[in-house]
Amino acid sequence: MKLSTKVKLISRTTLIKAAITISIFTICFNIIEGTISILSGAENESISLIFFGINSFVEVTSACLVIWRFSREKSLKETSTIKLINIEKKATICIGSLFILLASGTFVNAIIALVKHRAPNSTVVGLIVTSISLFIMSFIWLMKVYAAKLLNSFTMASDAKCALSCIQITLIVFFGSLIYTVWKNGWWVDSAVALILSILFAKEGVGMILWARSSDFNGNCCKSDLIKKGSIGNNSCEDLKECKITVSTKEVINEENGNSQNDIKETSREISMAINQI
């Protein structure tokens, strides 16, 4: 799909500000969402709604790590690729740990629900909160995915996956409530799906940590070592040049001091080629 609008060169400083802004919005929304869910769950004695609210604060923590990662980059007086990779590595390991924590909580909650035959939340407040969350978090997730490609940041890509996992949990709570409303014998559906998702979350978290601890880790938005070894198909990041949609720190410095015309043309050409692949 080709875009008809003309792509303009965006400095990395601007992209970092955008990423931080998205993260701040994520924090504000999830604090409100989590607080309402926990209070409503406590009032209606709904364990699933309370757990949903707690998950919101996992996303808050992940967004805080993104802010820390890019704030560190902004504070660097001298650009160092090694330092940036180390920052990416620390943030990725922390987000991976959050995934494992999320997986553990989801697994335990699902097992308890199945053992106790616990019915899903079916309150009006719960349905309203989850429906609003689905809409807003989907928007946030799309923005984070796009920002990860623009910044070529594995930390941002990991945070986007964390947002996606929260969307998946929201879907379970929302549709679990709807299914239980029309089919009382379907009380187990949401817990069974949550059990499967918990395993996927754990796998994702372990994968992030192992990749960050790998000697091949480069902080890019895709695992280039797997691409080089042929473990990823032809639709990988590198083939689509998704990870090339970035303005390097060197280009930012050159731009601020009077970028050369050749550098600008080359970067614009790479961005256009990447978008044409979409």
C-alpha cells in the first residue's frame, strides 16, 4: 500500500518527545482505568475486575521504563552506540520481567477461577470500563508500534507488545462477561483462554530477556540475528525495511549543525522505500 502524502524528515529528538508523550498518556489512562476497576471490583466482589485493574499498573510500569529509556538518551552529552544499546538492554530485561509477572498473575487467577467455578464479571461498570479500554488501548498500541519502527527501538517494540497483552486480557474480560450473560454454562471460557494466554505471555517475556542478554543484541526493533540465520521468513523487519525507518543520532547532530543535502536525500529515500513496502 502506497501513501499519497509526502513523507517529511523527522529528527530523532522530535520522535523521542513523541514516544515520551505517548507513554505519559498511557500512564495517565491506565492509572484511571486501574483505579476504577479495582474499586468497582471490590464493591461488586468481582475478582476478575480487580485483577484487570492490577494489570493496568503493569502497563503503567512498562510505560515508565520507556520514559526512562528515552530520557537517558536525551541526557547523554555525547552519543555512544554502546551506551544506547546498554540502556535498551536494561529496559528490555525489565519489560520482559513484567511479562513474566503478568503471566504468573494471569495463570494463578485462571487456575483459581476454574477450581472455584468462579463466574466472570458481568456488571455494567465492568462492561463499560473494558469497552472503553479496548478502544483507547488499541489506539495506544498502534502508536507504540509505529513509534518503535520510527525510533528503531526494541524497548518501544516490547512496550507495544505489553500494551497488546493488556488488550488481550481486556478482550477476555469483556467477551467472557458477554458469553456468561447469554450462556451461564460458559463460566469457564474466559479462564481457559486466560490460561493459554499466560503461557504465551511467559514465552514472550523469557524471549525478551534472553534476546536482551544475547551478545547479538543491538537494540533494533527486530531480532536481526534471527533474520541473518534465516529463522525468520521473507516478511521480516529487515526484508520490509521496517527497522530502517529511523533517523540516527549522527543524522540528528548533522541536521542541527547544518545537515548535508546528501544525508537528507538518502534518509528520505529510505523512508519512502520502507513505506512503499507497507
